[in-house]
Amino acid sequence: MSPTLRRNFTILQRLLHWLMAISILAMLFIGVGMVSTVMPKYLPLLVTHKTLGLAILVLAVLRIIVRLRSGTPPLPADLPPPMKLGAVLSHYALYALMLGMPLIGWAMQSAGNYPVVLLLGIHLPAILAPNAALYTLLKNAHVYLAFAFFALILLHIAAALFHALIRRDGVFESMTTGTAPDGNAPAE
């Protein structure tokens, strides 16, 4: 079926969306808890944070492949152009952060000469040579981008609620129940 004729996201797209939503929110809260705690809770939180980060990276790549293969339903025809632009740009930013945050975290750990150890003792190779200045730069980027990511997520939730409760245009339903009426669906 042509992506432009579809009303809803595929089941796989919806599953990936909600699995990633849960993972990303968990990641953000674990990250906050991790930096605000001391031993002995810090290390298990750090391992969980790293493992979720890698899982999010893998799921984001998979999600992009599925999106390129399946396409997305069109935005509602009556959606004002600034809102359409905002939807498109915010989704590009979300995808960039879903890919970028785990890679920055991995690079930060590598530059700090810290091992990247996941659950079950899985070790990832360093992707950068140790460099204290680069570690500091990447650590700051990881923190500030996490705040930007959280703000973007809040904006995404607000837009979803706007479509569900105010516009009632099927955008929300196309990603939740898969029952959007003809011609109404979001750019995801």
C-alpha cells in the first residue's frame, strides 16, 4: 500500500513508538536518579542507563528503517502550515536525539576512559581514545541535550493531546488505536 494512502501507522510502527516512549522516559528518570545518588545505588543505575541507551539506539535505527520502508500517513489537510512545519521539524529533532544521545553517551564514556559495561556483563568497545577535555565537552552536551530531549518530549505529548482533545482529527488515534478516520494522520 502506498504510504501516502495509509491512514494509520503500521502495528510495528506503533509498537516501536510505544516501546521507545517507555524506554526513553525510563532512561531520563534513571539518568536523573543516577546523577543525584551515591553508592551503592549509582552503579546499578549506571549499568541500566547504559543498557537502555544501547537498546534505544538499536530501536531508533530499526524504527528509521521501518519508517523508510512503510512511510507515514499524511498530516491532516487542514492543519495550518506552521503546525505542519513544527510537526516535521520536531520529529527530525526527536530522531536526532534518539540516535545522538546514546552515541554521545558512549563517546563520553570512551573519552573518559570508562568501560561501557551493559547488563549481563557485556562490554562495548571504546569508540574514542581517552581525552579529558573531550570527555568534559561530551558530558556537558549529554546533560544539556537530555534537558532539550525532555522538553521536546513534553512538547510532543502536548501536541498529541492537542490533536486528541481539541482538534479531534485522528492524529492521536493513528498512533494509539490505529483507527484514524480517512485523511487524518500525523507525520511521525
